[in-house]
Amino acid sequence: MSTRRTSEWQARVLRDLAAFAVAYPGEVEMIGTPRYSGKLMHLRMRVHTADIERVDGGLRLRDHEEFQVTVGQSDIVPPRVEVDHLRFLDHAHVLQGTRLCLYLDPSREWDPADGFGGLVDRLIEWLGDAAAGRFDAQTALYHAVGGVLHETDGSPSVVVRGSLPAGRLVRNGWLIERTPFRYDLTLDRNRAAGSTVAEHVPVMRLDAALPLGAGSTLLTLLNVIEDPYAGYPAPCEAFTKVRWLTGLAAPFLTAAGASAIRKPDGTAQRIVIAVPHPTGGAPHLLVASLPAPAADRLRAIARASAKRSSIISIDPAKIESGTDVEWLHVSDERPEVTTRRDSTRPVSAFADKTVHVWGCGGLGSWVAEYVVRAGAKKVVLCDPGRVTGGLLVRQNFTEADVGDSKAEALAVRMRAISDTVEVTARDANMPEPSDWTDVDLVIDATISVAIGRVLDGAAATAERPVLAQMACDVRSGSQGILTVSMPPESSGCLTIDQQAGHVVKADGTLEPFHELWGSETDTNEVIPTRGCSPPTFHGSAADLSGVAGSLTSILGSHLASSDAVSGTHLISLPHGEAGPLRHFVPVAAPIETELSDG
């Protein structure tokens, strides 16, 4: 054993292990003595596993299993647990055949206060789940490529949103440069031709997963493509695979070489690799990159081959050892492998909808962003005003927008948020007649009585969208009101709002909301600048974005409901004068107050 001094955490690990051996003899024990490399402590641990339940298809355990544990100097991250065999290869949450993924999210699941005993408990729990087949390989971390990220530090991201059709072994693709940090992958030749910077990239489909990973050199990559188990003997039938292709290394090089000679010397060569998932479904995607020197050597081989034959053929034996492969980060956003983070939230009801936002001010500018982020199909923004510097304290604009029209400036910001949402800007109070095709929802945030009259008229028509109006209180901007008119209700938002006002003002428990219908609050308004400056309400970005977010979610609940419910919602933010309060006045129905504890 080295004489180096162990850290406080490493010493605690050794004490915890010794205590385990005394308290539970034969259950958990250290084998031999620790060894050290740099700041790491390595120890070998034996765990009694004979009593763990097994099922067919679960992790195969012996009566005792041994583990190699690597302990860092600090308890900020959990110790690393590995095995020195391949019996666990191809099981979910086993990384590169030997490393056990005990924590999917160590930042939330690992608590140093539990000490090393907490990790031992987690290991035994993990073994029980694995042996009983309770892990879902579909959700295991990057299971198709050894369970680890393949990403070189500083590499740009490749965004993938389109599905990859099955069939051909190799197909054409293009990487469209959006920024120095981002490429978009497309298989559409026309889209690539319309881009000023589009780089050809072959897309190759493998026939087997890469459970040991893809390596960091070109030769390693070629070897695991040929033999996913890298020459290791198969310890059990789980390693027996029926492969529909052999000799994939040569086609891989040929595809990369044929693409490389299209480009000038001194440029890198990328290739997209579609790796099948062990349990089926969409393949996992890797993007390998040969740095310019390696790409130039590949070009030279490809050009020499092209002189001998019209068909380029590259022998893997000609690849020099030590040729590095870099890995580009893949932002895989294909619908078949991605679950939206807001899929169960009320705003998901805005997805694929055509939405109008009239008024791009204190509430409307924030609402527009929430609707765009929720995945609307089209958003039409209407506002005749322009951005001034004083608005930046509470509206969704920046210094670069000052002087521009509100609708146009906000449209630019919304288009920067999403490529898929069509955003139209109108420098007017209302949209053009052509904008009314297939409208699903109109959100009026103008506080204009005249606009309210227009929407009241629209509510009486046979075929019309859902109508909504939003506003906030004058004194703080911390109270919000949302009125919704859904077909077949024939009353518009202005009429519904006025009816709700009579009900609310007659209820003493709702006194904080009375001012929303009273002109006596006019003296509470603020005059932003001397001169011809219209009075406005008090409110910060924190207030208004909070109100807008809450009202947008409530409106989403209306859209998602199977019942067409119309009425008026009142809310007060937790820091508002009324405290956390939410109240709904349905059309022609009695009211009930709902208090929240925040």
C-alpha cells in the first residue's frame, strides 16, 4: 500500500467499509488493500448476491460479485463502480460493458451525507433491479453506443430534427452551418443548395449497436464497426448476434473518402453514423469528424483509388494508427426519440395552433414568447407602436430594438427562438384579412375598448376562433385578469368581462380585484416622462412576466379541455397585495373563490 496520505473522504470510505464488514460479515467486504494513482483511491469490493431475485432476461449474477471502486478526493461526486469482466455487457445501465450507471442524475440522487454506505445500498438496489429486469433499455443512457457521450471538448453541435429513412447503407446528407457553434443536418438536396454554407456528409447505417463505444481513433472506430465486441470472447449467448452485413469498415472509408475529395485540402471530413438501438426503434446518431490532416491523407488515398478505377475503394489496412477521430455533439430533436419537456403542461395545448397576439406590450410581448416556445404553428403579432427605452424595464425587448416597431422587433426575437413557428408582424392594431385563415385563438392584450367591441362582434359569428383578453392592475402589475370566450358562447370577452365586474364588485372577499373595473384607480397611474406621455400602470418585468405566464397556462387549460368553458379568471401573484389568490367567474354561473397557499 502506498504511503501517500488519503483524503478525509477516502479515509471515511475505508472506515465505512470496515464497519460494514463487522456489522454484516460476509455481505460486503474489501478484498486486499487500496491502491492509489494520483489523487484517486482504488479498492476491490466483494458483495454477497446469492439472495437477490433473478428473472429470465435480467442481469446474470453469481453468488458473489466483485467490483472495482474508484474514489476521488472529494465527496462531491459519487465513487465510480466497475467490473473487470464482460458478463454484464448489453444490459441497460451498463456503460461500455464494465461501468455501472448507479445514478442517472448524481446531482439529485447522490447525497454525501449518507457516506459510502449510501453508495453500497444503491449498488445492492441497482443489482436487484437489474437482475429482476426492471430497467428499461429504451431509456438507458445512450445505450446504443456504450452508454457514454461521444463529444469532443469545444466541438460544435449538430442539430437533427428530420427522421432518417431506413433502407440504404449510405445516403447523402449535408451539414448547414448556422453559427460557428451549430450545424443543421439535412437530407434535402434542395435545402442544402439554397444555403450559402452547406457541407456534404455521408450518412451511414450500421447493422449492430456499439456496446463498447466508438473509440477515439479511426482504427478503433473501424474495428468496432467490424466487431462490436472488439475481439473479446463471447462469455454467454447474449453476445450471439445475427448480423445482416459484414465488412462495413471498407464502405465506411469509401463513403468518407468520396465525400472528402469534394472538398478542398485542409478541411475536416465529417460522417454521420446511425447506430441501431438494441431494443429497436430509431437509431442513435453519432457525428464523427476527421481533423484536416487526417482528412487530407484520406483524400490522397481516395484520389489514388479514383485514378485506378471509376469506383473508389479504400482498404482499411492503409489507415495509419493513431489517426484521431473527433466527435461532434449531437442535439437529437427527432420526434421519434424526443419528448418535449412541456408535453404534460397546459401550454402544450398551443402546439400546432395558429394564434394571434394583439398588443405587444407589458403582457403581450411575454405571452407571444410563451406561445412560440410552446410550439404554435403560426403566430401573428399586431401592434402599431414602436419600442422606446423606457419600455425595457418591463417589456420583452432589448436595447437593439429601440426605435423599431414593436411587432417587427418582437417577431425577430420570436423567430430566433424557433425555426418551426411561422411568425408574422403587423404594424397595426389588428391583422389583415388574409391573416384570418384557420385561426385557432385570438389573444387581445391591448386593453382597448374599441378592439373589445370588434371581438364582441366576432364572437357572434358562426365560425370563429377562441377569443381571450388579458390585462393587469394599475397599481402594481401583480394582479391579472383573463377573459375567455369559447364557441359556442356568443358573448365576446368585453361583454363577459363587464358581467364579471358586477359579480366581483358585489363580493367583499374579492375587494383587491375591484379596481380592475373602477376608474377611481386612475390616480394610481404613472406618467413615465414629462410632456405628452400617456399615463400607464406600474409594473416590472418580474411582475408582468409572472402574470403573463400564469394567464397563458390558464388559457392553455381552456384549450386542452374537452368542455367549452367561458368566463373570467382573476389571479394575484404571491407577492401581490391580495397574496396568492385565484378566482374564476364562469359565464352565467355562481362564483367560488379558490385560495392557494402559494
